[in-house]
Amino acid sequence: MFDHIKVMKKTFLIFSILAALSLGVFAQESREKASPTEKDKIEAIPADSYLKRGATIGAAKKVSLAKVFNDPSKYAGQPMLVEGVIVRSCKMEGCWAELAAEKDGKRSVRVKMKDHAFFIPLNSAGSFARAEGTFSVKTLSKAEVDHLVNEDGAKFESRNPDGSVTELSFVATGIELKRELR
């Protein structure tokens, strides 16, 4: 009799843990599937103030993109504030942008909006941007690279032999856009 109760308690505990994990995964999937509103896509970027998306910017240490490009691993995983010009952005949702130090900058960093929770206007290219978040160096699969190139016009300096790309990326917790460059 006691063995039967122990088995039932263990079974209940296992199902409880699985249910909790499933809810966590479901909640994460729900966050990742956020979609931009029409306002997100077409909102005008002001010339005299900033269009702000995501978390408020201000607490992170400011670093130049040139310094990051020289030694990416030094800045990986730390909260940073970067500034530059958006040279390219997602044309489907506004969920990423490529940020360069200057308008004609040859090197840029892909900026993704954290948890796909906020978006920038689709016409953001050419805007001055301030972004706060963290850098990472990671490898994108061939499928991810193909998607970014074919659907969104992304550019990569070089591909690995298997079609993947190792890139420096930046996950923004907040971003501010201004139409005029300073």
C-alpha cells in the first residue's frame, strides 16, 4: 500500500515539474512570437528628438564600435552603450538593424531587439542610433544566413565553408533613433 502511494507521489511530482517546464517554454515562445504593430513599422523618426523603443537607455558604459571591432571578446556579455548609423534594417518587421560607426562604414554589427519584444520602423536606415545591450560572438547557421540575406537584404563579410557565418552581434535592450546625424 505504501509503495503504491510513493509511486503516486513521485508520478505527481514528475507531472508537476513537466507542467511547470511546459508553461515556461510556452511563455517564452509567446514572447518570441511578438509581432510589430503597423505603428511600429511606419512611425516617423524625429529629427529633433529620439524615437525610443525597448528599455530606457542610460546606465551602461559607452564604447565605440571601432574598439569593439578590434577586440570583440573583451566586450562580450557586458552591458554596453553604442552609437552609430543604421546602414540596413529588417524590411519585414523591424526586428534587427546593422549599425556602423559612420554612414559609409564598411564594418557593422547586427543589432537584434531583445526577446523580439520591440521593433524599429522599417525605414530606419540612415538614422542615428543609440543602443544599449550586450555583444556576443556567435555562429549563425546556413539557414539563418540565407533567411537574413534573401528576405531582409543582410550582408556578411564572409561565409564559413558550410555556409554559416561567425558574427559579432548585439542584443539591444533599448534603442533610440534620430533622423538627423549629429
